[in-house]
Amino acid sequence: MHFATLEGIYIITMSIGIIVSMLGVLLGGLHFHAGHSLNTSHASHASLQEGAVLTVPILNVQAIFAFMIGFGSAGLVSYLTFKASLLSLIFAVPGGLLCWYMIRLILKAMLKNQSDFMTTTTEDAIGRTAIVVSKIFPNSVGEVMYTSDGASNIIRAKFEESESVDKGAKVVVLKVENDIAIVVLESSLYLKNV
């Protein structure tokens, strides 16, 4: 491989890593698509409460761009220092892997810190008004969405009576049994109180 070609590869790889990383931060902040969802749905809390380990996938986007930056910068510096293409690869690959590993550690720590604030449980649904997001059929389970501490949560739900409840209907969660919300129509609750 020609020296100028390898130098160009290092520069392009490093530049793409830097530009895309900066655009990600400027346009949308860091979105952590790690092995754990950062919403406060029941499923994520169940895994947290059971002591599940939060992991960042090997092919996490931020970690890949960090590898590109580390590979390009370490390779370019070693190439300019030693003027030997194969010797520069010996430094480029570990430099990229080091940056990839460090970003994964940082993301894992950030996920752990954010998950420490997730305290929503299925019991938080009791007494809340919810919207049916998956139709509840007679003697069957659907899903409802409710808000708790500013976060939207989805929980499986059964209708208290043996009839169906359409998607979009407003319901109130009376109780939670075996992680399934028992709900009634909000309008029927008001009629009973009048």
C-alpha cells in the first residue's frame, strides 16, 4: 500500500468519526441505544429490579465513531512519526480499540446513572387515568398507557367487566394483579360517583 494512500485513509477515517460524532451531539444529543431501553416502562423496571446488568452493544454507534477517531488519529500520528505504513497500523488498531472501549465504559456509566432515577413500578399505575393503546377484548389482556413523573408508561391491562374496550378509550386503573392493570372506563367511574 502506498504511503500517501494510508495517510489519506487515516485522515478520512478520523474526519468522518469527528464530524458525525459532532453532528450527533449538536443535532440530537446522544441517544443511547444500549442493551437497555431508557424509558420507564414496566419491562425495563422489572429487569432493573432483578439486578440485570446494563450493557452497551459492541456495535454501538457512538463507540464505532470513537473507534474511527482513535484509529485515524493514532494511525496518522504514528505514520507521520515513523514514516512506515505497517508500523503505523500497529498503533492505529489499538488506538481505535482503546477509544471504542473507553466510550463503551462511559456510555455504560451514563446508563447506570440514569437508571438509578427510574423508580416507576406497576403499583404507580393504581388510580391513574390511562389510554387504551391495544384493544382489550372480553376476558383478554390489552395494553394501556399512563403518565407517571412526566414519563409515559405502558402496562398490560384487563377490563373489569367482560366486554371489550376500544383503542383510545380513557380508563382508570383500579388495581394491579400479577403485573396486569384492572381497569374501568373513566366515564363509568364518574357515573357511579354522581
